[in-house]
Amino acid sequence: MQFLYFDPGLGAMIAQAVVAAVAGVLMFSKNIVYKIKVLLGLAKKNDIYDDIDISDSDLENESKSDK
């Protein structure tokens, strides 16, 4: 019977692969569940930029006051 030798580098690589796989599955499944909810009408499809209320006139007024 042969025994395998695991050095610390291999152990760290295995741990990193497990953590990355779990994080990848969680992020992918969260995206899929959200898309299914939007498709079924259970969740609203929000735009990220809906919360930002900056108009062009605000930007123009700010640049003129800086001069």
C-alpha cells in the first residue's frame, strides 16, 4: 500500500480550490434564481442606476461655480 505525500502547498491549493468552487456555485445559483424570479414576475427587475438622481443642469451649475 502506498501513501500519498501532501505538502503544505498542495493542502493550500486544495483549500483554495474548494473555497473558489463554493463561491462560484453560490454566485451562479444566485444569478439563476434571480432570473427565474424575474421571469415568473416574483421579483422586480431594478436598474442599478435608478437611485442616482443627477441631472445635466446640476452638473453644469457645479462646473460654473468652480470657475
